[in-house]
Amino acid sequence: MISRRAFLAGTTAIVFAGRARAETAAFDRARLIERARAMAARRFRARDTVPQDWRDLTYDMYRQIWFRTADALWSGSDRPYEVDFFHPGLYFPRAVQIHTVENGVAARFAFDYDLFDHTDNVPALSRNAAMGYSGFRLRTELDQPGVKNEFCVFQGASYFRAIGTGQIYGLSARGIALKTGDPSGEEFPDFTEFWIEAPAPGQRNIVVHALLDGPSVTGAYRFDISPGADCEMQVQATLFARDRIGHIGFAPLTSMFLFDETNRTRFDDFRSAVHDSDGLMIANGAGEVLWRPLANPATLQFSAFQDENPRGFGLMQRARRQSDFGDLEALYHRRPGLWVTPEGDWGRGSVVLVEIPTDKEIYDNIVAYWRPAGDIAPGVRTDLSYRLTWGARAPVQPVARVLQTRIGRAIDAEGHIVAVDFAAHPDFEGPLDEIALHIATSTGQTSAGILQRNPETGGLRLAFRFDPEGAALVELRAQLRRSGRMVSEVWLYRWTA
């Protein structure tokens, strides 16, 4: 999982930052798009791997090599950002090439092992300036004047992740998802090269370009990144299919869900919950806001929420108290949610949720993406624009949010009890009998439900019973309305025996 290639056109040699001689070339997004188009017309060829001694590094050895931040790109300058680099090897056998861009000229930042420190346990390693890196991270001032903290990382295939101020890394995004969960296996295209535009003094955003390459698709990406309380990314992607693509995912998100109160009994763990995200949220084209709690199923599960021109979707983390998890080290309550806001006409398709069984928190087992209707033919250009918001809340006009889902077997009757807590909301003021309960099930039966005020949350709790009547899988849906108007999110849940 990783990649690179060289962007060469009219190269000359210059001295870059006094470190190494760098290849330079004219650069702009139009050139990058044309390069991706030309690549799509040729047969895919995997890039060379790094030397064997780098690939043979053990996990402990790999971790005992670290970049020296005092020598970061632009350190000691008046530029507002600094860039650290990750060395290749082990899980990253194919390196990426990284360039800086200033005044329309790109200069390759050659691999330099002298920028890294290491322990005595690391063996002598081969040196090759053309080798490249495995990725990079961005740092700037956030909430500490004079201190540049990291907030964004690009490393591994087309994966990247970011955080808002005060958060820690959790879920990831990808450039593209291909054949996720297909029996033939998933395809992981790589960002093979990056171009980082040099920011001017005082500039609050930073722009990164990336070239995507894989067996089925190529692409040119532009990320306009603005850190802060939320980290905002404006993404422009231009894709070209090498082959006909029938299962493609736009703006894919990848996260981890092990357990919470809905499946706590399956795990002998001192913590009350373990997850980077606890729900899929969708603002659909029909004006509804959907909330689907995540699950760690016994078998692979796909859910598709058909839509046209969605207003947004994301994998969110709503559990925000340390006591929600009981973990003093992983700090899951500080993990960001990630919201996708489509720009332009995305047409018909589905928000797809993939839930993969797992028994360990080290594995990402949740994937969400937009799957457009229809195939993409070879050579066809697809332009895509969207905004990513990494933060605690989705930037959506709120109705009452779902806070918690609790499910357990009924004691004095057949079936199960469901309790859904909704957050406090102005529409909940006044008599409860003015709020209509809309509860539905795909099979079996449900009770009419009752509504109570929750003194701890200040919101409302909806409780009802459902009997699957022998079914192995039940789709449940509930919503609160006042005078026919939606006053809560649509709660969705897939129950499995």
C-alpha cells in the first residue's frame, strides 16, 4: 500500500534548501489531469519496490527510525506550515515521490536518510535519493502560539486523515474505493506522487495535489486544507477509468467499530465501548436526516441507502465523554467524525455502508461511500468535488439528534426492548402527546411505543418492543414528528439474530 512516479518535463538541476539537488518542472493542475488521462490509456504497471533491506525491517526496527522535526520542510522560515516525512519499508514497500511547488515550478524533495534519527538496533540501510518516502504529515500553529502541531497525514495507498484542534487521530478517508467487499477482492489504487504548494507567510490554508494510479483507474486530486477547530478540506478529483468500473465508491471513509452497549455482552473487556465512530449519518436529498448506529456483525453486511443528490453523509463519533468508554489511553471520546458535503450534481446512487466482522480494535472494519448509479466506461472523465469536515459535529441544520441506542431481550414478553435517546431540542417543549411516534419494521411486529423525558440528557427517550417472529434479520425505523413536521433524525437499525 503506497506509491510514486516521477513528474519530469524540461528538468533542470538546482540546489533545494541547501540539502540536495532537486529535479524541477513546470506544474499546474491542468498538466496533472492530462498526465492522469494519458496514464489511463496505457496498461497499468506496478511501481518498483524499495530495496530489500528496507522491506526486511521488523516492526520494532521500523518504529525506531523517526524523522527529525527540527529539519522539517520550511522549518526556520516565515512560512506558516512545516512538513515531516515518513520513511518507506515494512508495510510500505513502494515509496511515493514528493514535490514542492513555488511560482508554478515543482521541485522534487529527494529522499534523505540523514533527516532521520534511529536507535542502535536499526541495521545499516542502503541509501538512494531516488527512493522516495512513504508519506508526510502537515504541522501548523493551532491552539498554541509558536508551536506547530500536526493535524493531517497522507500515508498508505490513497489513505489520509486529519483532526480538529484538541482531537486525536481516528478514522481515515481515501481517494477512491473500488470493489469493496466484492468476492474477487478489493482494489487499492495508490497516491503515487504529491505536490505541496509552498504557503505564503500568514496563509491559513495549504494546497496539496496527488496523482492516483491503479489497475482500473487513474486520477488527479487537489486538496485545499484549512486547519482549525474543524479541519476543512475542499477536494477536487478528476478520474479516468482504465477498464469498465461497476463498483466504485466516491469520498470513501474508513473507521473502526468493535462494541458499544448494543453488543457489549460479546466482549470480555473492562471498557464500556470501543469505537472510532458510532454511527452513519446521512442528510438525503429528500430533506431527511438519517442516523444508523454502527454494528460489528457476525457476517459481512452491506447496507445501501438510495438517494439522489445527497446533501451529505459521514461517519460520526457522538460519544464524547471519557466515561462513555472508560479508556484512559486510547481516548476514543476525542476522535473526530468525518462529514462529506457533495458539491455540484452527484445524481442518483446510494450511500453504501459496509460492516465487517472483527474481534480486535486494531482493524478498520467500517467503510462508507457514495456509489453512483451505473457503470463508468473506459476512458471516460469523471469530475468530482466535495468538502470534508473533520470535527465533533456534522455541519447540518439540526433536528433532534440520536444520542444512544439500547437493545435487550424483553423480560416478561416475547421479543426485545429498544430504547432510543434523542438530544434536547426546542421542538420537544410542550405536551408529549403532541409528538407523533413513527415506528416501522421490515418484518415481525412492534409495539406502539412510549415517549418519556430523560432528566439526564434533557431530551426524550423513545421505547418500544419488537418481535422478529423468527426472522434472522430485521430493519427497524423510528422518527418523531410534530404536526407532520420532522423534529428528530430518522433512527435506523439492522437487528440480527
